[in-house]
Amino acid sequence: MVFLTIVRRAALATLAVPAALVLVSAAQPAPPPPRFVLAASSGTASNVYLSGDGVRWSAGAAVTGTQAPAPVRRGGTLSLYDAATLAGSALGGPVHPFAVRGGRLVASPAAAYQIQLASPEDAARAAPGPVPVSAAVDDNGALVLLYGLRYEPDSKACPVAGQACLKLRTATETSARDGVTFTGDLGNRIVIGFDPADTVGPPALMRAEKGWVVLLQGPGGCLHVLTTSWPHGAYHDAGCILDQGPAGPSGLWDARLGEYRLYGVADGRVVRAVTGSLKSVAPARFRPLALPGRPSFVRVAPYAP
């Protein structure tokens, strides 16, 4: 009897081992830490999402009263800059800062940022309406805002008579490094002329494999690329890399994988493409992401100090 009891106990212990192994193997791996941040806007409501792979996104924060949010992270703060409006000799708008707590965003009180223009008289001739900005951290650690002002032919502000044009300009954070006070850089980064019946979307600034790149939709609906070695200097027109690109394109360079990740909006959905270069992109590379709602504006940025 004692021998049979010992045998039964040994058999039960042997059967219990595979069950334990099954439980361990069924455990889900921990999600990767956030590497990317994406802000999507529908009307005047925006949502901030975080992702470790650029494909699967989790909700990070919600912000109301925003139309064109541009995220940028510096150190332990993630800031969301909304579109600016012209008031006197300055452009300004709201900025929503968040304290970064690993994979969480903790909202701080909203503030107002202001760009003291170098040529306010010229800016006053631009087409009215909100001016979306793009935000980045330059090589000196200062925040830089890129924006475009559209001019119609009757403004007499474009190089070619009868054409409309988009003047791209930058503003640099002052020495206070407070994230709200900017000084407009002198001159234009580039002037893009086009038919007045055409449209050109807001520019998005990002780091490239070498130097910097600006993405924008149009003229002609194309995915347009500009290049520069320094965001405050002259920009060079690299042409269209896709005949019909998504609205509001933005992107980032993933140095770890050696590829560009491009995002935009098409048919009311956020789309994404991955490419090794920005010489051309096949339309099939843009694929929709599983994000809720029907956003009209989206911007992506690195979730890194």
C-alpha cells in the first residue's frame, strides 16, 4: 500500500509539470516601450497615441479645442503645438504640455506660445486663417517651429505674376528655452509657386538619415519633399515622390532599422508607409492603421528625449 501511494504521487507530479509549462508559454509578452507618438485630430478634438512599433497604438491622452496638433518631445516633456493665428506683429496659438512618465502622459496646464515675426507687414498680406505649425528640436537643443504662409496673386507677394505661392518660414525658441517664446528667423526657407486654383498642405519637418526633410501635400496633390542640412537655412526642392500622396503627411527616420516611417490621412483613415529612401514611394506601401474615428489631421514624432 505504501509503495502504491508513492507511485500515484509521483505520477501526479509528473502530470503537473506540462500544465505548468503550458501556463508559462501562454503568458503574453510585455509590450515594447513607446518609441513613437502620433497626434490625430477630428474637428476640434485630438487624441495622442503611443507605440513601440509604429503599427499598434495605445491611447496616451485626449485634448479638446485643437485643430492641427504637432507633437514634439524634449527631455521629460511632450508638447502639443496647435495652429497659430496672426495678431499684430506676432503669430501665436495654444500649446499643451505633458510630463512623460515612461509610457504615460500626465497633462500640465495649457499655455500660449508666440512667434515674434521678423516681417509682420509681409505676413499680414497672407491668406487669412489658422496656420498649422510643425515642431522639432534642432541640433542645438532649441525648439524650432516651421510653418507656411499662402499668398494669392493679388497680394503681389509671389515671385511669378499670376501665381499663388507658399512661403515656408521658421521660428526659433529664445534663449529662455521656455517652449512658448519664439523669434521668427529672417527670410524664407523656400518659396513654392503654383496655380491659384491648386492647394498645398501644411509642411512637416523631420530629421532625415542625413540632415533634415520637409514633407507636404501638393502642389497637384503629390507627396512633396524638401531637403536641408539645417532647419533654419535654405530648403531645396526634391520634387514629388508620389503622384497622389496622403493629406497632412509627416514622418520620422528610424535609425535603429534604417528606414523612414511616413504617415498621413487618406479617405478618413490614418495611413502608414515604410521606405528605405525618399526618392520614390509606391502607393501600395501606404496602408491604413486600426485607429478609431475619422481624423482629418495627423502628425507623428519620435517619442524620445
